[in-house]
Amino acid sequence: MYKRILLKLSGEQLQGEQNGGFDTDRAKWIAHEVKTAVQAGTQVVIMVGGGNYARGAQLANDAIQRITGDYVGMLATMMNALTLEDVFNHQGLDTRALTNVKSDQVLDQFTHRRAMSHLAKNRVVIVAGGIGRPFLTTDTAAVSLALELDCDAVIKTTKVDGVYSADPAKDPGATKYDTLSYDEVLQNPAIAVMDKAAIGLAMEQNKPVIVCDLLAAGNVARAAAGEAVGTIIS
Ligand code: UDP
């Protein structure tokens, strides 16, 4: 049983079956999954992505700077944090959202002390704004936050039940890895589960990353309990 985990949720997961935006039903379902882990005694920190609204690299073009796009992406993560916080609290899961991008009227600023104080009260902490700087993604921000908040593992939830040798949606011969070393992930160009920067940081600090399917009921709680789910990168 892990004492504390960092759960990375992408924007795509929050849009449910829609093509964008925020799906309340999906968020309620995630609340239930997280609640199971919390009730079993694991504290949960969530880093939210923003790809359901905007991604910096996709917005950038001849007229829009990449940095501008990245700030829009960070704002997108804040929209997700706001609505996810409401849904979690509505579902009876005591939750506070914080942001790494200054925006006093919208969300409380992330500080280490504030986050730790919420966790001490067994609240779920959602963090928006990534790291608050451009040219990064929320995957790298997730690993960094896991280190800062002393989480035992990073749980990166995906659409399939772990890391495969190829995309299982396209290649029927793709096989799943139960375990991988950081080096194997960094050196294999076919493995693109997380940015290399995120994996590099996890490797340097020896922080395990568990890749598993969000939509398999009970997976988050099982990963939090230390059971073998998906693929563990360590
Ligand atoms: N972003 C950033 N710095 C950060 C985190 C995120 O600039 O520390 C921007 C970046 O443009 C990114 C967008 O915010 O594309 C949304 O985050 P991400 O793409 O990681 O969301 P996800 O794919 O997980 O939904």
C-alpha cells in the first residue's frame, strides 16, 4: 500500500466520449475510482492535463508564438482543475485545487506548504498549470510534483492497460510489458507513453511510474495498494 500517489489525468480522459470539453459523468466515475483508493488509506495528488481544450504545440503557427500557445494550454488545465474539484467535492470526496499559474480570483496558488496541509487533512489535491513554464507538458510536471510532494509513485493512466511494444490499436502483434527499466523506455523510440523529460526526471530520482488503464474499474485503487497493474517503469 502506497502512502501517497500522484495520479496524472490527461485532458482527453476528462472529455469522456466527447471530442473536447469536460464530461461530468466521466469526472464522477473518476471520483469514485479515486475515492476507493482514498478510503483504503492512500493520499492522492492529481496533476491535470489540458489537451481537451488546448495544447501549446498545436496552437503555435506563423502568427501565434509557441509560448503563447503554452500559456493557453496551462489555462486549459486550470479549467479542468476547477470543474474536477467541484465534481469530486459533489461526490463526497474532499478536494482542493491549486494552480502553478498566478490567478488569485480563480484558484489558490500552489505552494508546497498549502498542498501538504491539505494532504494532512486527507484531502485530494488537484494541481493545475503544470509547472507554470512553457515548453513542458503536464507529464513532466507530474513527475516533478510527485517528487515535491513526496508521492511514492506516479500513476499515468492511459487508454490501454500498460506499455506495449507497438500501438495495440494498429498492430495485432503488439505485446504488453509488465516491467520496463527507465533506460528501456528512453532508448526505445516505439515507446512514447510519456515525454522523455518526464522519464528522465523519474530515472534520476528513482521514482516508479505505473502505466495503467484508467477505465478498468478498480485499477487506480489496485495500483495504489501496490498490486501489479499495467506496466511498472522503475
Ligand atoms: N503546458 C506548459 N507547461 C507545463 C504544463 C503544460 O506549457 O508545465 C502547456 C503545454 O502547451 C501543454 C498544455 O499546457 O500542451 C496542456 O498540457 P498537456 O498537453 O500535458 O495535457 P494532456 O495531454 O495531458 O491533456
